[in-house]
Amino acid sequence: MEVVSRRLGHANVSVTLNIYAHFTDADDEATADRVATRILEGNKRVATGADPTL
């Protein structure tokens, strides 16, 4: 995070986190939902004999 903060020209990491922290929380939840869906769909394909790589 320090590298990102410096590259953005922020005075310190706190500034970066205050600006972008809400994106991280929302993205984390959305990503977890997508991964869980893929895992559950994969399990259904395996149980039914479908190709799990599709």
C-alpha cells in the first residue's frame, strides 16, 4: 500500500486508505460471492458428470 500511496502522490498511507478503502470492501465482497458461485456450480457439474472445466 505504501508504494501505491507514494505513486499517487499522497502524503501518507492514511490518505490513500481513507480515499480507497470503501472500494476494497465492496470489491472483496463481490469477489467472494463470485468465487463461491463458481465453486458451487463446479460441484454441481461434477455431481452430474458434466465436464467441470466448462
